[in-house]
Amino acid sequence: MKHTIFGESHGEAIGVVLEGVPAGLALDLEAVQRELDRRRPGRSALSTARKEADQVRVLSGMFEGKTTGAPLAMVIGNADQHSSDYDSIRYTPRPGHGDYAGFLKSRGCQDYRGGGHFSGRLTAPLVAAGAVAKQLLARQGVWVGAHISSIYGICDAALEEAGQLRGVAEKDFPVLDDAAGRQMQQAILEAKQAQDSVGGAVECAVTGLSAGLGGPDFGCNVEGIFSQYLFAVPAVKSVAFGAGVAFSLMRGSQANDPFAVEDGKVITKTNHAGGINGGITNGMPVVFEATLRPTPSIALPQESVDLRTGEEVELKIKGRHDPCIVPRAVPVIEAAAALAACAVLGIGS
Ligand SMILES: Cc1cc2nc3c(=O)[nH]c(=O)nc-3n(C[C@H](O)[C@H](O)[C@H](O)COP(=O)(O)O)c2cc1C
Ligand SMILES: C=C(O[C@@H]1CC(C(=O)O)=C[C@@H](OP(=O)(O)O)[C@H]1O)C(=O)O
């Protein structure tokens, strides 16, 4: 399924056009809305204070409750913009954000208000598209779940099997170990108090993908397909499959996943490979971790450059920002993974 996300954070609306959605899907719009509600801003002191209802409206591609196979267009309004917060930083890019790169790419014509098209707000339509993908995947027995695996060095309990993630989505703070979750929340509030921000990671599992999907080469490699979708999420700076960076500390005897037979099916006893060997699914859950950087917009003074004069200037950012992106990014990572899983399965292509 090809998806095109459109809009700007302070424009009239944001949305997505999904092409290739198979006809005849009885799309559950309440389920789509539930996913959007998990990501919605302005719900607690842990997130940006911007309040948006994030009510999704389907403009096309659905008739009498079912998808028609025509492009599915979904739109979400913007209501609570404080655009004047951005006037003073129009020509002084925020370190870490897309401002400078966007200024160059748009030749100075970018919508600078609220980060424009680079805003994390554009992940709302991504979540809507992912919710459609999840419904298509469910018909094939494929399921996606995630949890916050760490924030600022505080780790959640280790994920031993993907089934532990069922039920995590309903939590306000989606972790396996609520005690660790309370420590993470404390770390976020301390960073906020210090006019700063923190980053962390989201671990995600996709179950039900049969063995033998994908290929070793560019374009069909399953790790590559997932990575393309995941790196399109703003603030994602690394993606690692299975044991990921911990492989560098292992011997082969520890890293290899021993084969076994369970109910007549070949399985592996461990899943250090994250369900992928040779770029091809091996039938175990596809498991990966995405690292999200600390929020770029912080209240502490920072160094920037006035792009009109070339002078170095001190930057003070106003406005309402997430002191940590990770909690609201959990449904976003799931959405990106669901779209990637559709691509791996060839749904809508
Ligand atoms: C859900 C979500 C919320 C975000 N909230 C903010 C925010 O409040 N302030 C901010 O500066 N960046 C925020 N970001 C991150 C920026 O959008 C992102 O860092 C920027 O677009 C640059 O992209 P990059 O980090 O991938 O290079 C958010 C990202 C996501 C996914
Ligand atoms: C609005 C959302 O998050 C926004 C993401 C964001 C950024 O720079 O990425 C900056 C802030 O925008 P604003 O200054 O307009 O409040 C966040 O509030 C959202 O996620 O829906």
C-alpha cells in the first residue's frame, strides 16, 4: 500500500491518502480512532500541552461501511495552533529539528510554523494509516504490539515473548513493568523541570508472519523494508533487530538461535535474530527496537545562526513541546511496523 501523508502542523488539516487498500474491508473506524487516541497530544504533563481532538474523517475510498479499492483519504483537523510562538525562530533554526534542513530544501519557502511538515504532528495520519493496515493484517493472523523499552537509561522488563505485549496498548503509560514506568515518568518530569528533554526506545513485535517472506537483496530484504518505514518517523535515529547492538558483546554460541520442532513446526528456541535470517522471515516474531532522540525543542538557551545575516545568536524557544517523545511514539512505531508488514506480505501492491 502506498501512503502519502499531507499537511502541516499549523495548517488547516493533516491527513493521509492510502492507495491499494483492497476493496471490501469493513473498516472499523472506531478502532482507527482508538489508535489515534493513544497518540493524541495534550493528555498529561508528560506530553506537549497542545490540545487536539484528532478526530479522523474519511473523505473517500469507503462506501456503505466498506473500502471500495479507490484511494482511501483520511483527514484530521488542526485546532490549537499557537503560531506566534514560532515568529522569533523563523530564521534561527532549532538545533536538532528539521528547521535548517527544511529551510534549505524549500529554498526558504517552508511553513516554519510548528515545524510545518516536519512536525511530529504528522504522525497522526501515519497512525490512521497504520490502523487500516492492522485491520488488513488481522485477516491474515498478523498482529503488532509494542512497549516503551527504555527512557533515559531506565529499562522496562525484558520482553520474553511477544504475547506479553497484549494488553500493554490499553495502558496510559505502555510498559510491561509499571514500577519501571513510574521511574521513567519521574525522569521525564525532571528533564522538563530542568527545561530539557530525554529520549529512549520502543520495542515492537510483529507476530503471525509466516516463514519464507522477503529476500536477501535490496528492496525485498525484510529488515530493509521495516527500516524504511521506521526511519520515516521523526525522531527515530536507530533501528535494531533482535539482539541488535548486543550482538557485538556475544559469541556465536550465544548469538545463534537453536532450531527445534514444536507441534510439527520448525521453530527457534531463542529469537536473537528478531525473526529474520538472510533478509527472510523465519516464522518467529519479527522483533526490533527503535531509538528516539530527546525532543529537539527545549526551553534552555541554545546556539543557533541567523540565516539572514550569518551571525551566531542565542536561541530561546517558546511554545509547548513533548519533554519526551517516546510515550506517544509507541502507537506510531506500531503503525509504521504494520505498514511495513503489509509491504512484506504484498498487501495492496
Ligand atoms: C509523536 C512525536 C512527537 C514529537 N514532538 C515534538 C515536540 O514536541 N517538539 C519537538 O521539537 N520535536 C518533536 N518531535 C520530533 C521532531 O518532529 C523531529 O525531531 C524533527 O522532525 C526532526 O526529525 P529527526 O529527529 O528525525 O531528524 C516529535 C516526534 C514525534 C514522533
Ligand atoms: C501537535 C503535536 O505535537 C507537536 C509536535 C512538535 C514537533 O516539532 O514535532 C511540536 C509541538 O507543536 P506545537 O508547537 O504546535 O505545539 C508539538 O505539540 C502532535 O503530536 O499532535
